Amino acid sequence: MHKLFKNNLPLLGILLSLSGATFFALSIVTARWSYDFNTNTQTIMFFRFMLVIVIMLFWNKSRKLSLKLPKNDALKCSILGGFYFMGIGSYLASVAYMPVGLAVLILYTFPILVILSSAIVEKRKPSFLQLLALVIAFIGLFIALDIKTDETQAIGIILAMMAAVGVTINMIGSADILKRVRFSLFSLYQAVVVTSISAVLVFFTGGLSLPNEPKGWIILSIMLISFVIAYLSVYSSLKIIGAVRTSTIMNLEPVMTILFAIALLQEQMTIEKLIGGAIVLFAIILAQLPQIRALFKSKLH
């Protein structure tokens, strides 16, 4: 198994992206579920990244690795942490002013933004196949999500657009800096920034909102574990296969969110969700077609 992944790093990157999309979806649904037991967004963000800090400190210290980075790289990691918070924070704030389905649809313009931005930075034309796959995935999301434009305020649209831009910048910047900075150090510096911002918000909103029942603590624990798995998976994928391919596969996340919401929150399954989800899966496979062909060719030879 180890030899298979060592000789096929793109395959490992794809599997990590799929893992990231799945566990991010689970963490989103369980986060929403935990709100029913007295938690809130800033508390969840604080706990999530405090856990990342603890894990990364333990990882680096247990291997006696230095925690120092060149000033330029340390600054870039910190700035990317700010953009991470901008992306997730703006998204979570946007749903207060617009339907969740529309917020998700706007957020998930980020894979297209990543492809276009990467092409501009690298001074090349974007792949037609990837662009086609993303357009198809976007159509699938539009069908799968319950898009309603009533009760939508302009501030909600602006926040959702800010979220897409924040996630785009974070993914492109992270893929670049992970080429020369250890994953554990990058994650530590980014997590310190996100935790600090979350701590400020927690302070100014009356302190931590902890679960008020044992069941709430169980849900919070599942959310934290799934988030850590997702976080490690996505940023490892960025390091291996880059921002473009990772962001394309991340289109699976809203589909998995729908499935987890049906399973855990008793939301209703509809024919639109089934059709939309199937279209998104087709688009993800289409985008990976060149790598799938290369893998089969290598097996034949």
C-alpha cells in the first residue's frame, strides 16, 4: 500500500482531497448540530484551531524540530491564516442575510477562481477540461442546493463573495508556500492567527459558549475530530497536487454536506439533490480523467 502511494503521489493527493471534502462536510453538519446545544461560530473556530496548535506543537516537539521560520515565510503563513478566517468567517456570517443554498453556491465559485488565478500567476492558459468540469459541477450544485433568492440582502452576497475570495487566496498561497515550508510549521503559524482572531471575537461576545448537555459535548468532539482530519487532508493535498486539482475535487463537499444533513439532521432527500449530486460526481471524475488514464497506462506497462 505504501509503495502504491509512493509511486503514485497524484492518486494519494486525490484520495486526500476526497477525504478533506468528506470530513469538512461532516464537521460543518456537526457544527450546525452543536448550535442546538448552546455553542456558536466563534467558539467552534477557537476550539478547532486550538486543537490544531496543540497537535502541531506536539508533532514538532516530539521530533525535535525547530519552530522558527524565516521572517518572510512566517509573515506569509500568518497572512494566509487571516485569509482563511476571512473565507470561513465571511461564509458563516453571510447565511444570516441570505439562504444557505445561495451562500454555498457563491462560495463554491472558488474552484473556478483558483483555476483562473493560477493560470494568471503561472502565465498560462487554464485547462479546457478543468474549466468544463467546474462549470458542470457548478450546474450540479445549483440543482442539488435549494436555491432561493427571496429574503436575500446585498450584504449577504458581498460576504459570500468575500468568502470565495478568501478561500481562493488561501488555497493558492498555501499550495505555493508548502513547496518550501514544512506542513507542520505552516499549520502552526496559520492556526495561531485564526485562533487569535477567534479569541478576540469570543472575548467581545461574552466568552466561550460551551455545550449545555453531554450529547452536545459528544457532537462537539465529533466535529473537532472530523475537522482535524479534513484540515490535514486538504492541506496535504495542496502540497501534493496543488490548488487547482484540490479545489476541483472540493466540489464534492456540498454534496457530502447534503448527505450528512439528511443522515444526522433529518433533512429531506429530493430528486433534485440526487441528480445534482450525480452531476457533481461526474464533473469531478471528468476533471481527473487525464490522471486516471495515466494511472491505468502505468499499470499496463
